[in-house]
Amino acid sequence: MWITRRYRYQRRYRSRRTRVQTRRLVRAWTAGIVAGLALLAAGGLFFLGGGRPVFEKGDLLVCVNGDGRVEFYWPEAAGAPALYRVEFTCGTEQATRISPEPSFGVSDVLAGEKLEIRVWAVTDGTSIFGKPKEVKSWKCFHARLTLPENLEAPEVTGTLEDGAASLRWTGEGDVYEVFRNYEAFSVFAGGTREREMTVPLKEGDLGPQGFTVRAGWKKWGFILCGPAASPAESGGEALPSGGKLSLTYRETGPRLCALEWEGVQCHHFEVQRWAGEAWQTAARLTPEEHLRYDTGRLGSGSWNRFRVAAVNGDGAELQAEEVSFWAAVSPLYSTVWPIQSLTLQEDPGKGARLGSIPGGTALCVLEEEGDWFRVRYGEEYGWVDSRFCMINLPEYVGDHCAYDITNSYDSLFAVHGSPIREVTHQVLPGYEDVRLADGTFLVPYLYPCAKKLLTAAQAAEADGLRLKIYEAFRPQRATRFSYDVTEKQLNDPARTEDGGQVGMTLSRLMTDNGRFHLGSFLARTISTHNRGIALDLTLEKPDGGGELEMQSGMHDLSWYSETYRNNLNAKLLEGYMTAAGMNGLSSEWWHFQDDSTRKAIGLNSSLEKGVSPEGWTQDDGGWRYRNADGSFAQNTALTIGGRAYTFDKEGYAAG
């Protein structure tokens, strides 16, 4: 019996020990699995571009200018298609931005203010749960400093030798940083401890004068750089014409510029202007000691390229120089449309009431004073409240943005690739007069909002990008039509462009099986587009670089366009627009609206019908009457508003 009791005790002991060991083993395995899952969740299971982005070797440069602007430069990232997340603090203000270039700038910083910046390289990835995830580099550039005073710029000279810029300078610094300067941004070219550097020229470089040099001092984790200095003089190769053109330009009035150059030995000068695809001759001038060409009134916000060539007797060019520049932005001669009925007043904000102008009437801005536009309505001249006027963006913001109003010729509205009958690839009601005969578009947008858009566009330009607008004002009839027609088809099978089956209804594809609804993507009655304060837009690389890839196509009316799925490019767009004072819409990555302006002016109006350019318009040549297709009345006589007019071959009204 004693043996039996001992056996039972040993069996119970072994059983208890086994259970304890099993529990410990289970706990260990569970901890390992949890740790692994946490690591995968933190790092992401898949990374677009093949892996986590990695910075190339180099330093964070903090460059202090003398005008209150501070610029930051860091090495490019390798290993994955990457953008850069910048977290910046200036005093008590904090901001987070996505930058497409390894640089970032901030203005209006005062000496003595405390600055702090952190920079990661980031790319789009997918978490272990299949959700979009931003993947950061392991390395983070970090700088903390108090903005110093009285940093000095070196004195720089430069020459052009064998296709390279030879730069020399004097000054004091631990190191010297050299930058290539382009129209809207600078690119780090290299650093040295010496006081000279030779840099091979690249396409687009403007010789030695296209470079700047900064003195630098090594700090903890970064290099502090002083103001930039350009070469004071630029030697060069001998020119066969016996001198240099030294072409320059200067502003002589609102959007008026003069080209000026020095006389050289030649038969004549040819002034050329870039017309988008080729140079066109604007004038031929005989040589003089000093010559000048007046450009005439330039388009608001237009990007202009002019070229002057010295030509010999047989037509061969002896030498040529080119200048390019932005024209100033102003509403002068722009087309505007009141978003509601407006009073025409004798003076800005006061004086006799001259009449009432219906909403949607095309007007031409003759003058601006405060919040007032001077316009012509019929035979009356007076002032209207500019805050309630939509301005044509191509005539105001100009080349700072690109425009493609697809609803006027080939609507992109679809449900993740599935066409909507009577909507997709159609001209939507109210857009019939938006695309003009010359292929350009009318893009109406409330004037106070357009000023904010310009700020966002210029910020994108500084990063080498451009805003591309697909829609601004949308007629209310187009809003109701799109909603009503789409609503009737929600239970129809979704199909591909070629008619193939998708395997679900349009509603399920659009709303993620009911998680969203049609109203998430299309307004039923009145939208912010109808009030002229909303934009649908994306980002592109200028000069044929194409649009940046987003998580869905433009006007994809489905949950794939929700902003919680935003990739880095969509976050970049969001950063430009929100920094300018716009608000986004959670269901559409491309949509931004100016709610603060609407609240400030008490805007409750909207327009039922589409706009047209038809009406009187003026330029420096006089008055012309524009038809609905954008063409002008020419070589004809018309009766307009009960009065007879004759128009010459250029379309200007006589008398």
C-alpha cells in the first residue's frame, strides 16, 4: 500500500510539473508571436519600391539668409521611391510637411528665435493587416538651434573654363557649400574645405552666375550656413561678334516688361518668344549702341521666355541669349462672373446705385480697389464687390497651375473603373461653354479663394511641382444630374470599360458594401462647387513629367478615394492646400474647399446654370465682343443691347 501511495504521489507530481512546463512553453511562444507581430506591424510587411528608404551619406544643412528665410538641405534617399517628412518648430508654431525634394524653406524667421527640425525619408507601404502605411527611414536628421545674427556671405568670383564653372571665394568658415540655382529652387552641388571649386556644367546651368556659395560652421548634428553669394563677375569664352549681348529684363508697369541688351557687331537683332513648342519671331531690329524691346501686356501669372539673337547678313546667328521670368499676378482684364446678383455702384462701396447685375454675367475687370472691381455692364461703368465674383483662373493664376476640365468634353466620373451611363465620358449639363474654340478652358473660382490657391501653387512650384485643376465651379444642374442619374443605377451590375462583369453591383463597389453612401461622393442638391469655393485637383511634374500617382484616379466615386487611404503624394497635395487655408473632404483626396472665406463673407448663394465667356472684354487695344465659344466678332457690324457697333479685322469696336 505504501508503494501504491508513493506511485500515486509521483504521478501527480509529474503531471503537475508537466502542466507547469507546458504553460511556460505556451507563454514563451505567445510572447514570441506577439513580439513578431508587433515588429511586423511596426515595420510593415511589404514596402513599395523594395524596402525601407535609406539616406545617402551627407549632412543636414541649415542655411540662414539675410531676409528672414531659412532653408534646409539634406542628402537624397536611396533604396525606395521616397518623399521626405519634415517636422518643423519655430518658436511656439509647429508644422508637419511632406516634401518631394531634399530641401525645405520657411520665411519670416527672426534672429533669436528657436528652431527645430526633424527629417525622415518616407515611402508608401502596407501593414501586416493590409492597410496603407507610411514607412520611415531608420535615420532621422535633427537640428535644434537659435537663429544667429550677422552671418556673412563670402565674396565669390567665377569663370567659365572648358565647360565647367570655376569658382573662387574669400571668407571664413569650417566648410563651404556650393549650390546650383534654378528658377524656383536650388540644388546642393557639393562641399569643400578649400576656397575654390570647379563644377561641371549641366543642361540648364547659366554658367558661373548660376551658382551660389555659403560659408558653413559645423554644429551638433548639422552644418550652419550663412547667406548665399553669387559670383561677382563671370569671365567667359570670347564671342565672335565683338562683345556680349548681356540680355536683361525689367518691369516697367503692371505686367509690362522691357528687354534690354548691349549693341554688338551684327547685321540685325532678332527678338523671339517661346510659343510652347518652338521659338517665334516677334521683331527684327537694326543694331544700335543700346537696344530695347517692349513686350506689351503679359498674361497674369504667365511664364515667359524671350530670346535675342545677333544675326549676320546671311542669316547665321553669331550669338544669342535667353531670359525667362514670371509675369506679375493681377486681375486686370480678367473675366469674372458674380456668384449672385450684385449691385453696380458709382464708387467703390458707396455712391449712386447704377443697376443690378445678374449672377453668372460675364464681366471684364478694368480696375481693382480694395474689395471692389470696376467693370462695364452694358453701357454703364461702375464697381462691384469682388468677394462675390468668380474669376477665370487661367486669366488670373495663369501658368502657376495647369487646367483640364474634363466634364466639358469627357467626364471622368466613374466607380473605380466602372462607367456610369449618361455620365462617364459625357459632357455634363452646364459645361457646354466651358471649353473654348482654341482648346482652353474657363475655370471660374471665387476671387478670395483664388488668392489662396496662388499661395499653394507657388509652394508646389518651389518643390518642382505644379497643381493641375480638373474642376472649380460646377453648375448646380450638373450636380443634380450626376446624383440623380447615378442613384438610379446603384443596383445595376458594375462593368468594366469594355463591358466585362465585375461581379458586384455598382453600389457595393462604390460604398464598400454599404460602409459609405452615394452622398459621400456626390452632393444631392447644392455642393461647395456650386458656390464657387471648391476645387478638384492633383499634382503633376511640369514639362511632360506626368501626374503624380495617387491611390485612385481622379473622380473615382468610390471608397478607394477615401483620404484615410492617402499615399504620400496625396499627403503632399493635402499639405500644400491646407497650408494655404483650404479644407479637405474625407471621401475624396482631390477635393478642397475654402470654408473660412464662405464664413467670412456670409456666402449662401449658388448658380444653377453654367457660365459663358460671352460679353464685352477689354485689353490694351480696346474693347472687343467675345462669343460663347471664345472667338471675337471680326469684320462685322452687330447690334448689342440696342446699340450698333462695327468691329475691325482684329475684333476691336470702332469709336
